[in-house]
Amino acid sequence: MSKSDSKMSMGQRLAYAFGALGNDAFYALLSGYLIVFITSHLFNTGDTATNNKMVSIVTLIVMALRIIELLIDPFIGNAIDRTKTRWGHFRPWVVVGGSISAILLLLLFTSLGNLYARNAVLYMIVFAIMYISMDIFYSFKDVGFWSMLPSLTTDSHEREKTATFARFGSTIGGGLVGVLIMPAVIFFSKTETSSGDSQGWFTFALIICLIALVSAWCVGLFTREVNSDIRENKEDTKGVFEVLKAVTKNDQLLWIAIAYLFYGIGNNILGSLEVYYFTYIMDKAKSFSILSFINIFLGMGAAALFPILSKRFSRRTVFTGSLVVMLIAIGLFSIAGTNLPFVIFAACLYAFPQQIVFLVVLMIITDSVEYGQWKLGHRDESLSLSIRPLVDKFGGAVSNGVVGQIAIMAGMTTGATASSITAAQVTSFKLMMFAVPALMMVIAIIVFWKKIILSNEKHAEIVAELEKTWGKDLAKEQDAAAGNMEALMEERIAITTPVKGTLVNLKDVSDKAFAAGAMGNGFAIKPSDGKVYAPFDGTIRQVFSTRHAIGMVADNGMVLLIHVGIGTVALRGTGFVTYVNANEHVSKGDEIMEFWDPTIKKAGLDDTVIVTVTNTHQYKDFDFIADLGSEVAPGQNILTVTRNED
């Protein structure tokens, strides 16, 4: 790939960021406020019992369809992977999925010509078909949009810039919906009420759906996909049942999924009911914008605080402490009544730790990949990492159904106002809004405290154990990985250095396992530069999650481990950037990794780069052809070996 292909223009970055803004604005409207419209404005038959029955059935339909959509997601990923057009894999789905889902969501913010009043059963059937179609097309758009990032450029720095632009776009898109929705709905409404009317909701939905549609077309028209080895689909997306099967075998993945599920259900219920609280308890719907605006910045601040907390405290302490803060906030929220400053303070205190909880869970799920590999003997990376969005979707689906029933129980349906809600209904509403989420979070704390053992230290120990055995199981695969049989039987095979620096005998490194040859024969380099290059043509077989080591298989069958530093697993990726993915084919001289040497030294760690042949038993006569202690350059021959004949 040429430099011009890997370089992205500012226009492309802005188009992708605008796409992220529209994507998350659409999702915020769909996941947070469609239920509010359904419960408060959609059904107006003149009979409260009929309205409540319709609300109950439709919100349960939404919950069921969102759970069913989880089963469809894997097929969506496979369909996108297999799409081949002159416009690329992803852009057609971003445009088509974005356009159709926007139109269908807008229609869901209508009564479909009062169809429910003429034929309730037909309305429910039509609603269900439209909702699941909208959800599927949105999933095509969402999966396609975020999956296309690697296709925009293969340059890691360019990707980081583009991803940063996109995260800003998505934060603004999702946050501004919460900020603007109630003032905008009330502004566009025909009648001045505390929660607006159907016209106001439809007009606001029209604006958001237009933004989503236009932003999808901007991505389609003003970005481009480029071809690279990264984009070759290596394995099919796994089904939800395969994910669940993998979870049950990996106890740490199972328990963090359970803890996160209880937390997620409770958090989604309370978060979804906040707008009801401001509208029907406080009679200050517009003030909900204040909370939403503050929460945008609280989320950014919490994300910035997480690295500091994770260095000073254990994951158990950070997770438990965050949920204890949220429980205190729930207690304050429950007694705040209609005092706006008190309510805002309690709601903000509740919102602040959420990003921290998310990051703790994400780190444990990521580390459970190595835990599962260590415990079960095989690596389920894609399956393990898919559990977080699956749990998020399931928790959101359950909360949608629950919120609908709570709205009915509290009398917060069509025609209701703050003055029409009785004291008994207020009490019932607060019990469901505060007590149920609090119970869910207490359960999450208990599960986490009793069952999660994957600390930073434990993960470092596991990775160190895996390093000792990495590559040995690939010996049987080397013939299949080889480019040709003649290369396998070369009389002498040269091994080159991937980094610039001073050549060191492997026996002299400070790590006893490496020095004893337990992880294969090879050599070491005291680096004078932080760039790491592929020492041969071959395939990346593993990029360690901590980014300090890469395992490769050469086209001639040699299995090589490139390990930067000693004890650097403890840095958890800080100071390391990898430019390759597992199963990607690279050519000799391609840059595959970069590390910041001062970060390693500041942590008091040894920066020696170690290169070992992990299938050493298949070779003999390891002879240095470069002088120990000499300065060597990337690509320079260091050792020669002879392949065993048997």
C-alpha cells in the first residue's frame, strides 16, 4: 500500500466523525426515547385501560424483538464480511442501513394513521414488522460503520486520529439528544404541556432521523475503503449460542458477564426513568437538559480518571467503590423530591462512575481471553470480546420492557401530567426507579467480590505463563503454513533482527526462563530505537493483549516470538503500539510494532528485546554470524540454523 493510500484527508475524517454523530444520535433516540413516546403519547383512545393495555403489549413486543435481534446479529456480520461491491464492503450497508432505519424509526413515532384504533391486532403486527426491520437495518449500519475503520487506512496513527474524531462525534451525538429533546419537543408541540404532544415528538424525531440519514450518506460519499490484508475475513462471526458456550467454559468471563448484566439492567432502568422523573414528578421536563449536558463532561472526566484509579487501586476496589458511590447517589436521589439542585447533584453523582465501571468490566473481559487460553488450552478472542455488547443489548432490551410496565403502574401514560399523578403512584414509581436498580447493583457487587479473581497481577502471571508455552502447539501446523517445501529444506536458514541495537547473547538476559532456553533458542537486542520490523515474510499468529509481544510463523515454517522488555506485561500496553492483527500476512521489513523506551525505563524495567524460535526442536546448529556486542540494524542476519531432516 502506498503512503497516499494510507493517508486520510481532513474531509474524510470529518465525514466519518459526522457519521458517528448521526449514528449515536439515532441510537439515543431509539434506545432512550422511543419508549417514552410509546408510553406517554402514542395511544390516545380516550380509555385509560385500553391505552395501558396497548402500551403494555407494545413495550413487551419491543423487549422480545430486541432479544430476538441478538440471534440475528452474527448473520449481519457475516453478510457484511461477504459483501463485495465496487463501493466496498461497508459503505453500501452504512448508506442503505442508515437510510431505511431512519425512515422506519420516524414512522414508529407516528400512530400509523391511528391504525391501532381501527384494528389493534393489525397495528401490533405492522409495528412488530417495522420495528424488527428497523432494528436489523440499523444493526447493518452500526456494524458496518464501526467495522469500516480498519478499511479507511492501514496506518495506525491515522486510525487513532480518525477514531478520536469519531468518538468525539459519537459523544456529541448521543449527548445532545438528551440535552435538546425535551425543550425541542415542547417547542414543536401544538399544545403547551409538561411533556409535549405527538407533533412535538414527531418533529424532533424527524430532525434526528434526517441527521442520521444525511450523515450516513456523507460517510458513503466522502470516505473510501482501501484494500489490505487486514480486511481479509479470516473466520465467520460466531452465533450467540457459541458465545454462551464459550462463556460457560471460562468462569471469569461467566462471572463478569453475570455481574455486568445485573448492573446493566439496574442502570438502564434508572437511566431510562430519569426523564419520567423530571416530567411527571418534578414537572420540569426542560430541566432534564441540564443533567444531560453535565453528563457529557462527566463521562469524559471519568474516562480520564480511570487510568489513575487503576494504577492506585485494585479492580475489585475500583468496581465496588464506583457502585457504592452510585448506591449513595440513588439514596440521595430518592429523597431529593422536587428540589432541582438536589436532584441534579444526586443524578450527576450517580452518572459519574458509570464510565469507570464500563472500563473495569471491559478490562476484565479483555483479560479473560488470556485466562481462558491459560485454563482451557485454546484462545476464544472474538467470542470473549463479543460478550460485552451482547450483555449490553440484553440488559437494554429487558429495561425497555420493564420501563413500559412501570409507566403504566405509575399512571405516566397518554394524557398524564405531573398534577394527575397520585401520591401512591409517586411512591410506586420511586420504589421501582430506586429500589430495584439498587438491588441489582448490590447483587453485582456480591458477584464481583466473591467470584472475580482477574486482577492486574493475576493477568500478568497468566501472560508470563503463556509466553513460556507460546508457539509450541504450532509445530504441527508449520508445514501447512510454509510457502513451499524447498524453503523448508534449505541447508542454512538465516534469522534477522527486528530492531536496531546492540546484540546480546540470550544466555545473558536477566529473565531466567528466556536465558535457560525454556522458550526457545535465539538472541537478544539492547534496543537503540523503538521500531520493530517483521524479520521475514510470514503470518502474525498472535498479538498479545498487552502489546509487548508478537508471535509469528514464517512462510518457511519457523515460529518466532518477538518479546519487548522483561516484565513489561505489567505495563498493560502503555508505551506500546502494534500495527498488525492476528492472521495478517506481512512482508519482511514491514513495521509491526513501536514502543516508547522511556516508558519502560521509567517503570524500572529492562527494555531488552528478545527473539526466540519457539519450535527450536525442529532446528539445529544455531550459529551467530554477527558479533556479540556489535551494533546491528533491522533486517541484518544474526543467526543461521539448519532444519532437522526428520
